[in-house]
Amino acid sequence: QVQVVESGGDLVQPGGSLRLSCVVSASRFRVYAMNWHRQAPGKQRELVAGITTHGYPEYADFVKGRFAISRDSGGNTGHLQMNELKPEDTAVYYCHAERTIGGAVVDYWGQGTQVNVSS
């Protein structure tokens, strides 16, 4: 069973930065695309950023220019660098790993890490 574990959430002031990490316990992490989602209280979970198996990143409009997603080429870890944080970025951030096997999507979610942006 693949496990996904996030870390790095914290309380930070507006304008500050945080770096989230995600460890995927898969023997072949390179075949998994990785995404970060977030869910704020009372709101639906939303996609923040994703990175393909080839390292191609994509971002939601509300984080473009502020967040950067990356993945270690030889390891099992991905990261989300968050800069210029705003109070509206407050949410639980979830790491999501997915791959396609025979046309079917297989995916795994972490438990989430809390990010609070407040003065």
C-alpha cells in the first residue's frame, strides 16, 4: 500500500513563505503525477498545483507567480514552495499521487497539513 505523508504546514504572517513536502512511499515514484490540493473551512477542496511524471508543472490561477511545485528526480519527495502568502491561502493542504494502470487511475491521498496565514 502506498502511503502519502505531508509536512511543513505552520502559522505564518501574510507575505511570508512556507515549503510543504510530500513523501510518497512508492517504489516507482517516478510513474506518479503529483498534485497539491487544499480545503479551507466551509469550502470545497480545490486543486492548487500539479506536476507530471516528466516534471511539467501547472498552477491554479490564484497561486500563479507565488507558488512553485517540484519533485526530486531521484527520490520519493515532492515540494510546494509557497511565497507571498495571503490570509485566503489558509487551508489544509493535501498531497495527491496518481498514476494510470491499464486505463484505470490509481491514486493516493495524504492526511493533510494545516497552513494558517494570519497576523
